[in-house]
Amino acid sequence: MLDKIKNLTAEIEALTASSTDEVEQLRIKYLSKKGIVSLLFNDFRTVPAEQKREVGQKLNQLKTLATEKINALREQVAAAGESAEAEKIDLTRTATPCAEGSRHPLSLVRNEMIDIFSRMGFTIAEGPEVEDDWHVFSSLNFAADHPARDMQDTFFISRNPVDVLLRTHTSSVQTRTMERLTPPIRIVCPGRVYRNEAISARAHCFFHQIEGLYIDKDVSFADLKQALLYFARQMFGPETKIRLRPSYFPFTEPSAEMDISCNLCGGKGCGFCKHTGWVEILGCGMVDPNVLEACGIDSKVYTGYAFGMGVERITNLKYQVKDLRMFSENDVRFLAEFDAAH
Ligand code: DAH
């Protein structure tokens, strides 16, 4: 018996395996119920009493050895398998293409608008979104009791000692620029604006505008009309017509709103333009002399025009986006549609 154990010990110590299957075979061969080691335990009954102690110890040692050896082989085979797997990686393969993001539709349209005005000599000016009363309202000739100064319409950050608020329009960049520069001034001011509105498909508490301003000697309403006609045709196609309707803004005099011929039906009348053939796109006018004077520009020497429009509005006209909330929800299915657009 002792000899058997000795031989088996040597045999087990020398075991090798190259796959998990082989390890399993070895486990069955030595350690299963009918395995070699287990059968030795059965023979233990026949061992003479005086040898039982020694043989018992050796048998137990053999069983431990076999269990440990087989576990070690199992780990060894698994580790070898992993590194073989790693070697299979083909570093010469071209990388898996990863999807590139697309530009946001509002950025696409804003850039297109800026491009058109830059071809007419306009440069970009920017200003802060957190503003004061002077730049958003007072310098722009808003009366003290104008409703826009109400909490209902404007987000105020503090009202004491001075009104600090989120700008409600990019016209504030007009006055900031006029205070800083001497004419001629020819700028467009793109940016985000905020209004205290309930969010719906047709209104949002923030949106984007582009403001335009041109101040020089002898700037006339005809110059304004020409610039806007050029813009409309570049943006919506060479057949586009414009029409100016008298309107009111505190900072321009005279003021107008501009419509373009409906770009969906070409002006014939459809559901989109409520069968009028026209859709409104912007407000504009000649800069009020009070505004020029408030910014330190001599209104007897200089005149100018200004206009302002919503980037969402132009984007809706171009791409028929029905719900304003789509622009800020960042649903990739919506955003990816503009991949092909540019
Ligand atoms: N600031 C106006 C608004 O937010 C838009 C506007 C109208 C801007 C007329 C102008 C302008 O410069 O002349 O509704």
C-alpha cells in the first residue's frame, strides 16, 4: 500500500495538461468516486491495524496533493487560454469606424446667417448673457413702465441696488458696441436670450437671436431694405420676395417687421403661411436718435439701421421643425437628421 501511494505521488506530481478538457479527465481519473485515489481509500479497510495510522496520513496527503495539483493545472490552462486569445488581436486591422457627431441645426443655421452678413461686410460682436437694465432696456429707449421690465417677462437675478437680469434680446450688444466704438460700425450679434415664458411647442424660456447694426454717415432705410433682401434671397432662394410692414420698437424709428414670401408654397398660400403667402421673419428699423445719443454717438452726424431675428424661427422655416422643444432635448435621432443637411 505504501509503495502504491509513493508511486502515485510521483505520478501525480508529474501530471500536465493543455486544455480544460484534459484537466477534467485527470480529475475524473484520480478524484471522482471511482477514481484511483478514492479506490485506495476503499482498500484502507484491509490495512493491518498497526499500519493504519501511517497509511491513513499518507493517503490524506495524497488526496490533498491530487486536489491541489488539479486545481493548479486548471488555473494554468485558463491563463494560457487568455494570453492565446490576446495574441489573436490583429493590430494591422483598420479601426472600427466610430460615429462622428453632427452640428446642431441651430449652429448650422446661425453660421449660415453669419456667413451671409459677413459677405456684406458685417463682423461679429458678442456681449454677456447676464446684463444690466441699462444695456437691455434704458439705453434702448424703453419707457420706465414698459411691460418687458416686468418680472412676468424677464428673469431678474437681483433688483437691488441695480437691476441685474438675463438679457431678453441681443439688442443689448448694440449699445455695448456703440459705447465702445466710433462709427462706422457694422456688426451682427449672435447669442442666446431668455424670457420668462411657459415652455411649449411654440415658446421657450431661452432661444437664440442675431442682431444686426449698421451706423455710418447717410445710412438710409433703402440700405436696410437692400441688405435684408440680399439676406432673404441668400437664405431662402433667389425667388424670395420681402415685404415690410410698419411696426413699433422703442429703439427704432421708423420701425418695421419683415415678411418673406412663404418658402413652402412660393407665396401661393398654404397651411404653413395660413394661406397669406407670407411669413414673418424679423423686426427692424432706423436706430432711434435717442439710442445713438445714449451711447455717445452724435445723431446729427450719424444715422443707422438695426434688425433682429430669431435663429429658431429661421431654422423652422428652413427645416420645418414643428416643436421648439426639439432644439434643446438633444434627441440624437433628431440631431442626426442634420448630418446630411451639411
Ligand atoms: N429686439 C427685438 C426682439 O427681441 C428684435 C428687434 C427688432 C431688433 C427691431 C432690432 C430691431 O434691432 O430694429 O423682439
